[in-house]
Amino acid sequence: MLAERLARDAGRRVLIVDRRPHIGGNAYDCYDDAGILIHPYGPHIFHTNSREVFEYLSRFTEWRPYQHRVLASVDGQLVPMPINLDTVNRLYGLNLNAAELDAYFASVAEPVTQVRTSEDVVVSKVGRDLYRKFFQGYTRKQWDLDPSELDASVTARVPVRTTRDDRYFTDTYQVMPLHGYTRMFQRMLDHPNISVMLNTDYRTIQEFVPWQHMIYTGPIDAFFEYRHGKLPYRSLHFEHRTHATTQFQAVGTVNHPNEYAFTRVSEFKHLTGQRHEHTSVVYEYPRAEGDPYYPVPRPENAERYRAYEALTRTRPDVTFVGRLATYRYYNMDQVVAQALTTYRRLHPRPAETAAE
Ligand code: FAD
Ligand code: UDP
């Protein structure tokens, strides 16, 4: 986004350097050997409440409406996740209505004076049994930490509902790029001022390519050569499989909080709407080593990040943006919003300069 804005709006010449063999970072998509559009780095569902972000991206793609649904495999049943009225009724064999479920949650919720951790968020809303069934095992697998060791913001990403709404997200805009993310990025970068250099670590060329300003999107600790120690980033191993059947599962994602080494299984055709006689799915196996995918939100990591953030002020020639460089558990739309804000700061319009 910053490359696009700097080239098209500010008339700058931009060189994009990525060590991977493709553009688009983790949002990259491509066709697998069977001809099915997949997300090599796990299922990416676009959702946002920001009209500005939606309108900006709409310059580069048409959209297909898609509302993501998730089932969790718990006690031998597949039930809606986020926890909703049907989840509780099916799990416990009840027939509550929304008001009764509210009262039920109130009766099982544990009082928490200050909601600090990912455990607090859940037990203070739905009590310990649902916490154990849906959150504790999944979180331990995903992060190798107990929810009590993670910031509240992690499990707070997943709401609890007393209605029958079974959508994973409730944002105003829930859409997928009609021809995929990579096509959208290609159109974004299709400008004579933009060149792309793949399979290249920026460190191997920074001394040979003349540049005035760098936008850095990699891990911030690596940029500063781990001067303040390593910042943990959680990684995943993705296992992709293609099945000779048109549909593998009823919804886009099935979560497995308590069994198996993987956390979830996602079937791409639900997300993309593609029709094909076969279907491709991906299993996500969390791990510590490997490509960095997630910052790990907890107080000691925030503190270490702040030490790195202080170092960024010694580098006015570099701008740090994105999930890895600002150590924030951002969704795609938040990264786009951050990039658009960053662009306005780097290249203020005359009216904006006057207002400052
Ligand atoms: P990245 O996409 O991580 O890109 C950083 C790039 O920098 C990489 O391509 C990397 O190769 C490159 N790089 C790093 N170091 C160097 C170096 N030294 N030299 C050259 N290049 C380097 N978001 C959603 O909105 N919806 C979802 O459903 C969703 N699902 C997700 C599922 C998974 C499994 C994961 C891991 C993330 C998901 N996300 C989702 C989040 C989304 O992937 C991120 O918000 C987005 O990719 C962040 O973009 P970014 O540009 O900050 O970083
Ligand atoms: N989570 C959980 N059980 C679930 C789904 C999510 O415990 O069935 C917790 C888990 O800690 C997870 C976090 O909530 O890492 C955020 O979930 P989300 O689906 O947003 O994760 P992402 O798509 O970013 O991997």
C-alpha cells in the first residue's frame, strides 16, 4: 500500500524487496497443483469496519460477499464458534432462549475484579466449563502458553453471543477479493515507478542500491540485530491437502480445541466461492520456530518491544510498519489502515501540514 501511495500519489520511485519468491506477504494466494485457489499461509478472510480501508482496496479489486462461519469440535459434536445460543443448547442439551442464556452465563461466570488476561476475559463471561472446552486447550496449542499468561486482547478477539448469529465476524464489510489477493496486489503495484525484487533479503542489497528512505515490514528485533534480545513470534506449519470430493466440511473452518496437534482445518472453496470437482484444505500446526507469524501479546514482550521502538527513533531514514515491525496482532485491514496513516505522515498534503 505504501509502495502504491508513494509511487502513484507522491511520484516517488519505489523498489519492493522481499526474501520470499512472491509479493503480498502472508496474504498471498495462488492456485495449487489441482487448480484450486489456496492461501499458502493459512485462511485469510477480509473484514473491516473502516470505509476508508474498504474504498482504498476497492480501487484494485472487485469483491465477492463472504461471511465466515466456524464450527468447533467439542465433546464429539460440531457446534458454532463464537459460542452462541445454539452452542450452549446443543452442548448441554438445553432449550434456552436469549434471556435465559444471559441468566445462565451470569450464574456460571466467575467474578474478576480486573480483566487482565485471556483467561479472565472468558471465565468472567461464560464460566470455567465453557472456557475449558473452547479456549484453554486451543490457546495452549496455539501459543504454548496458558490463557492466564496472555493479554486479554488475544481471546477477546472471539466474542460470546446470546443470539443465534453464527458468523465469525460482524464487521460492516465482509468480502473477499473476487480474483484473489495476489491479483489485487498485482494491480496495486502495476505502476512504472514500482519495481519488485523477490528472493532477496534487503540486507544483502542495501549497500548497493541507492535509497533515501526505507519502509521496513520484517521483525523489528531482527532489524536491530537482537540488541535487546529476541522478541518471540509464534509460527505455524501449514499442511495442505487436496481431496477428490467437492466438499470436505460444512463451513470454512473447523476448530479442534482439544484434540490433535493442529488447531484448525480450513477449506478454501468456502472462502473463494470457486467451483471445482476437488477441494483443498489446510491444517495449522503451531510451533515456536519457523517464519514469524504472530507477535505474542503479553506484558514482558510489550516491554521488550518498547525498547526496540525507542531504537526506531535513532533511524529517521526508516519507517516501521506492519504486524512484525510494530509487534501488533493486526488483521489485514488494520495493517492497511496503519499504512494509510503512515503515508499521510510521510507525505502530508498542504492542507494537512497547515492544520498540524
Ligand atoms: P507480512 O504479511 O508478514 O509481510 C512481511 C513481509 O516481509 C514478508 O513477505 C517477509 O518475507 C518480508 N520480510 C521480512 N524480513 C525480510 C527481510 N529481511 N528481507 C526481505 N523481506 C523480508 N488477517 C485478516 O485480516 N484476516 C484473516 O483471516 C487473517 N488470517 C490469518 C491467518 C494466519 C494463519 C496468519 C498468520 C495471519 C492472518 N491474518 C489475517 C493476518 C495477516 O496475515 C496480517 O495482518 C498481514 O499479512 C500483515 O501484513 P504485513 O505486511 O504487516 O506483514
Ligand atoms: N481461540 C480459542 N478457541 C477458538 C478460537 C480462538 O481459544 O476456538 C483463542 C486462541 O487463543 C486464539 C485467539 O482466540 O489464538 C484468537 O482467535 P482467532 O480466530 O482470531 O485467531 P487467528 O485467526 O488470528 O489465528
